Amino acid sequence: EALRFGGLPLASVGLRSRAIYQTAIAHGASAAEWDPHSVAAREIAALWRDLERRLGLAGESESPEAPVFRPRTRPLVAPQHEHA
């Protein structure tokens, strides 16, 4: 609220605290790479669309629902723990 009061621009999209952000980062990926169909991936895509619009880049995405990051060509798999 203080930022809004100060007249600073705020994104129209808020990011929530989600476990997938930590999980993806721990595996060197983004939420969109880890699970492209997750709520977190949609949040990031919406934030990116808001930034594109604000920066005058709107319309440069392939589609309004295009993911921010392209999924990796190989699937991400959680590492297997070795048992002694």
C-alpha cells in the first residue's frame, strides 16, 4: 500500500508463496519448466504479460497464453536418493 501511495507503478498481478517455486529452483528450473500447467506458471506468465504491456512490448508473444519460459527438451526428474 505504501508503494501505491507513493505513486509508484505496481504490477496488476501478485505472486503467491507456493512450494513449487522453491522446488523448481532447487532443481535449477523455473516453475514453468518444472510444471508448465501449474498455478505458479500461470502467475508468472500473467506477470510477464503485464510487464510486456507496461514496457510497450505487448503483442510480441506468440499468444496471450504463451508461457514465459519454454519447457526443457528433456523432462525434469527429481533426483533419486541412493541408499547405502
